[in-house]
Amino acid sequence: MENTAAAEPGATGEGDSAVSGAEIQLENVTKRYPGTREPAVGDVTMTIPAGKIVILVGPSGCGKTTTLRMINRLIEPTSGRITIGGEDALRLNPDQLRRKIGYAIQQAGLFPHFTVAQNIGVVPGLLGWDRKRIADRVEEMLDLVGLDPKVFHDRYPRQLSGGQQQRVGVARALAADPPVLLMDEPFGAVDPITRGNLQDELLRLQSALGKTIVFVTHDFDEAVKLGDKIAVLGTGSSILQYDTPEAILANPADDTVAGFVGAGASLKQLTLLRVREVELGEDPVLARLDESPADVRRKLTERNGTYALVLDNRDRPARWVHIRDLGSASSLATAGKPLGDLVSLQSTLQDALEAILAEGGSVPVTGPRGEYAGMIELDTVMATVQRLREEHS
Ligand SMILES: Nc1ncnc2c1ncn2[C@@H]1O[C@H](COP(=O)(O)OP(=O)(O)OP(=O)(O)O)[C@@H](O)[C@H]1O
């Protein structure tokens, strides 16, 4: 077996975080499936910059998967040229090429009769790494994707939740430290909360790894959240617009893109901003769980307030109390009502807006340890939407 890829930069498996991806170029790439009239991919030319996440979005059947799978030659192009890091991918041995390209798909595509560890070790094994190095790498990858090696190492895929399977899928794709990662709706089959977590995880990994990632999705919100650039594709993978999420949201190239971006494009821009980037509002009257209700009532009266935010002994927001609850209350631990939605400094403004709408006003923001960090208000979010609209018009 040839295993020259193991000697390539970026395939060392040393886990060094400075590894950077390779640029991918597609030049006039066409795929015609036998017996079909129109090409599935027609004359596509695009450059995918090194170390960036590029998202392919577009309607079902427009050729996203075909485009992706031509990059690792699971599908052979009918014509055109593809280079990866300047190397002509169509001249390489396809097996050798694929060992340098991680591939993660919907429902993870794990081998059911292999344990988690065996699944992750597949490509390093093919590359001829010795057992010790593979074992170390498997541990490192499980850690990286947030799965405890002691718990998950020997499990079989059927013993994992959908989200855990996806994590193993990502770990397997990254195991040989390939410069390029292709992801085909990798989070398509999990519930929205797990999906959000996996997306956050991918962004965290990417900020450390700097791979070139080509990611296919149907979901424009996912594209906006993850993409450094988004390619909006039409029939035959024709590129309708290829730009940053900000630019596409602000100025869709045509009506088709605008339709795909959907209503509320300026609201979607809120997914690009984090709560820590905007000014927080004025503090409400703050109280401690162990303060006496009478003292808090006095503070509220002095400050003309109606609600106090009660913090626990570690400064974490715990409850709201209304001044009228305080007359009869014996302790703040039971007075008023527990908090509903909270947002953190890391949350997107989109999440903050949802919480504000659910709570009907302003919402407490928490810092890294869950401690109270300030309030975010509807006015701040609306002013931000207005500013974004003006900046991009
Ligand atoms: N093996 C094949 N033989 C013939 N036609 C095919 C084959 N595979 C895909 N196609 C056709 O090529 C076109 C593009 O398919 P592709 O799977 O790339 O689209 P897609 O954008 O990824 O779709 P989806 O979002 O639904 O997964 C479709 O019209 C599809 O029917």
C-alpha cells in the first residue's frame, strides 16, 4: 500500500493546531450522468480559499452533493479541472487523494460493526500508522469532539445518540489530519438543539484547526452561521452568488437568491453578531437570595422599580420578584418566579431576540461562569437591525 500521504504536511497526526487547509480550485467542472439530458453540474468555476469554511446551499437536486463528491472523486467529473493545494486532483490515485480529504455525511455513515475507536482509526490504519500512534490519535480525536474516551471508545454506533454519531463522524473525518474536509449535510439528521451545539463545536474546532471545509446544506441559517463564504447554487450548480454571509444578506444578487435568503434577511444578520458585541442596558434592582424581602422592597421603592433580579450566592441570576410579591414573602428563595430564558455573552443576537420576545422585555445576560453580566433590551436589538440595514444599503 502506498502511504505517501502520511509524510505530507498536514498529515502528521501530531495534533498541532497550526495546520492550515489547502486552496481548492474548480475550473469549468462539468458532470453529466449517463442517460441524462442536462448536466447535474454544468461548467462550474470557483476558488475555495485555504483555511476557510465555504458553504454550498441551493434547492434539492441542484447538484451540491455531486459538486462536493467530485472534489474527492467519489464521483468523476466529465470534464474540467480540480486542484487541491495546486495539485491536480484528477491525476492523483483516487484512494491516495481521499486519504488527504476528510469526509463527513448525514447520519455520520459510521461502519456499524466497528467500535467508535475502530471507526475513527480507519484512515490512519489505511495510511499505515502504527498501533500506538493510532490509539493516541483516537483518544485525542474523541477529546476534541467532546466525547469522553473512557465512555465511548468501545461502543458501537447503534449505542450512540444521533448527535454522538455525528461527533464520531467528524472525529473520523479529522483523524488523519487532512487539510481538506468535505461535509455533506453532516448535521441534517439531528434535532435543532443538538444541531446548534454541533455547529458551535465545529466553529470552535475550526478556529483551532484552520482546515479548508466545504459544507453542503439546505439550511440558509446554517450557512449564515458557519460560512466564511456562501455559494448560492441554482440548477446545474450554477453559481448565483458567491460571497460572505453579510454581503449576501444585505445585497442578494437577484430575485432567486433573495427568495432563498428568505424574508427577514436583516433579522438573519443578527446571527452574525454576539451579545458581547453590543452595549448592555441598565441594571434592574439587584438582590441576593439571602436578603430580606423587606430590604428589597425598600430598595425598589427608593428606585421607583417594580421588579428586582435575585442573584444566587455565586452571582448567577435566579429569580424575578415583583414588588407586590415582597409584602407577604418570607424569603427571596421562593418569592416571585424563576427565570425563563437567559442569554450569555456568547449568544447570537438572534437568540437574544428570541429570548426577549419570549420574556416580553429585557433579558439577563450571563458571563462565562453563569454570573450576571447585564441586561439586553429589545431597543438595543432593534437599533442594531437598523444600523446593519443602513450600513449595507
Ligand atoms: N447517479 C446518478 N445518475 C443520474 N442522475 C443523478 C445521479 N446522481 C444524481 N443525479 C441527478 O443529478 C442532479 C444533482 O444531484 P445532487 O445529488 O448532486 O443534488 P443535490 O443538490 O445534492 O440534492 P439534494 O439537496 O436533494 O441532496 C439531480 O437532478 C439528480 O437527480
